[in-house]
Amino acid sequence: MNMVELSETQLRTIEQRLSERETELRNRVREAKEAVAERPSALGPQVDDLVAEGEQRFRTGIEHVEMVRDQEELVDIDKARERIRLGSYGECIDCGQAITFERLVAQPTATRCIVDQEAYEKKHGTNLRYTA
């Protein structure tokens, strides 16, 4: 099932999921940037305790990684929309077969069918994305 085989209702469902996720991610990135801008320094609030300072640096690092992850997912959303525009959405980049609608609903930015995604992850590992 490539994009041509998706019904209008299915395609609208996918586009709605992409839009909802984009809104969520843009809000999180904006909030993260605002939080960084409000800090007195790039490392977070100044503390006198070395343990507290280390913990704050760790938290600041995690927040940065989460923001980068969210920005990367926004790029993936743009790429999915481009594939929709070009008519290649829903086509596995490895085997050319259709990605199931169920997979696309669960992961609208998917570029591989389940079989090829599993093979890719076994070979290359994974970058897990945790979402709330």
C-alpha cells in the first residue's frame, strides 16, 4: 500500500497525526528555548554545592538532548510531508513495498516497513524516541 493506495480518509488521518505531533514538538522546543533563555548562565542556576552543580549540569544536558531529538523529529515530519507531496509516502525506502496503514498511523514518519526496520535496527541499533 503506497500513498496512491491510501484512501482520502486514511491520508487525512496521517496528515492530522503529523500536524498534532508537529504542534506538540514545536511547543516543547519553544518552552525549552525559553527555559534556557531565562537561566542566568548556560549551565543553569549557580549553586555552591558541587553535587548540586553536577546534577544541574546533567539535567541541562538531558534537556538539550531532548530538544535536539524533538527538532530532529520535526525534520522527519517535514520529510514525511514532502513524500506525501511527491507521491512516495508509505513506500519502504529499502524494499519498495508498501508500509501498512497501521504502522503509518502509529509512526507517521516511518520510512521502512516493519521487516526492514527490524533488520535495520539489528544492524545499526536504535535511537529511541520517548514521548509523553
